[in-house]
Amino acid sequence: MVPSLQDAQESATNAASWVEQNWSTWLAIGLKVLLIVVIAVALRVAVRRAITKLIERMNRTVQTADGPSGGTALGSLLVNVERRRQRSQAIGSVLRSVASFIILGTAALMVLSAFQINLAPLLASAGVAGVAIGFGARNLVTDFLSGVFMILEDQYGVGDTIDAGVASGEVIEVGLRVTKLRGDQGEIWYVRNGEVKRIGNLSQGWATAGVDVTVRSDEDLERLKEKLAEVGEKMSREDPWNELLWGPIEILGLDSVFLDSMVIRLTAKTMPGKSLTVERELRWRVKRALDAAGIRIVGGTTVIPEEEPLDPTAGMAAPSAYSNTGSPQAQAATPLVAPPGAPR
């Protein structure tokens, strides 16, 4: 049936009337959605910029602490450029991602609410899906959260030598899910952050260098102490040892005393990872100083065995049972080895 002109006019009138009645609502919804989007975008940009400035300020603070005044402070954290860069990059990435997710997610829910959409079923479905994904990828979530807290707490960084339990070595890369270590033999270990239950950081705080000096027990202790003190004081003033030493070289005293030797122990607090270097140099200097002073370094303790009664026949050759002499001793001697064919 072909509609008449009157029906067409009536339909147009009804449509115009419906639009006239609802255009204000549409306009309000459109303006509300536009306002939500503009505010969300502006807030996201402002938050990301604030996070970037915060990360830059953290880097400047660390650089100041790593300067000449902070380089010798006990308990300070040794960091390098690569460690600062990776840590700040990871922290900034996490914070920016979290901020963007919260802001944009909230804006999307507000837009759907502006269109009079019931969010309860959507939120329930999203909650169920989130639980299912979290249960299926719980290891991934555990690794990620462990990496986030590890970076925020600065448990270790690039250049640190750590013992993670499952592997040990030098940290060459820090990620939110995996940490890469270089072992003692040059191998690369990929350690999931969620598997690490304990961390032993050998590059934080300070290390201890200990050197034992073994000399004869009849040496003059006061003269020996004076020479060792001179070695420690001179070493503490010279480069680069004045930077590696984070405290004076102390003479702890006699560590042990034996019949023919005694052991004097020296110790010092050093930069992390530099204790072996300091020990080698200190041994070198102590040896040279004691040689110049005529003080002999001995090779440790001497064990004196208990005295045993001497055997008067020890070392004497047993008489032969087949000598040509006809002495009674020779005839009565018991042969050590029976000759072939002899009766047993």
C-alpha cells in the first residue's frame, strides 16, 4: 500500500516533534560525555607529567647522594647510570600505566552511565573474567607484583652482585617479570621475580676486608703494632684506596698465639665488592714494610708430634737367612720371604 501524502506529512510531524522533545536530552548527554573525555584526557596528561617530573627529581637526588660527599658514607647505596635509568624507567612505566588505567577506566564507566546503561551486569561479568584470568595467570601476576615491589623498594639494581637463592651473579637487567643475572662463569640466568624468596645483596652497605699477619712469637709487639699502623695510615691517604676504604684500617690485636708464631688481625670497612682488592694491596704493603723492618713473616703454625720411645733396632738391616756364615745367629734367623719350593 502506497502511503498517501497526508500520512507522510503526519510521520514527518511526529518525527520532528520527537526530535524537538528529546534534543535537549541528547545535547545534555553529548556535552556530559565531551566534558568527561576532556577532563579525563587533561587529568591523564597532568598525572603523567607529574610522574615524569617525580622520576627526574628522584634521579637528581640519587646523583647528589652519589657525589663526592656521599661516596664515603657508610650504608649508602652504590648506583650507576644504567641502574638509575632502568629503575626510573620501570617505576615511571608502572606508575603511568596504573594512572592511565584508573583514569581512563573511570571515564569509560562514567560515559556508559551517562547513556543510562546499567553497569551492574557489566561489572559482574568483568569481575568474573578478572578472577578467571587472575587464577589462570597467577604466576604472571605474582611475578609482576613482586617485580613492582622489588623496584619500588630498590632491593637491587643493575651492577649489584646478589644471591637470589635459585641463582647468583651480577645483575645486568631488571624487569617487572624477570631479572637477568650473569654468573661467575659468564652464564646468563633468567630469574622470575615471583620465585625469589630471599635476596642477599653483596653490593649494598659496606664490605669487610680482613688480613691475618703471622710472625714469630718472640717479636716485639709494640714495634710490630707501630709498623702495621704506619702501613694502614699511609694506605688510607693514597689514591684510589682512600675512596675504597670507608673507615680506618684497625689492628684488632692478637688473634691467636702458638709456640713458635702468633697471628695479628687487621680489618677495615670497604666499598662493597672491593674487599678482596683491598686485602691484596694491604698484604702487599704489610709484607714490604715488615721486610724493611727486619720482621719475618712465618708460614703459620707448626705442629710438634708427641715424642715416642726410640727403637734401638730401628734402621738396622735384618740378617739374611741364607748367608754363607755359619754363625748361630744367622742359622736361627727367620727368613722374611720363603725361598721357592721351601716347605711352609
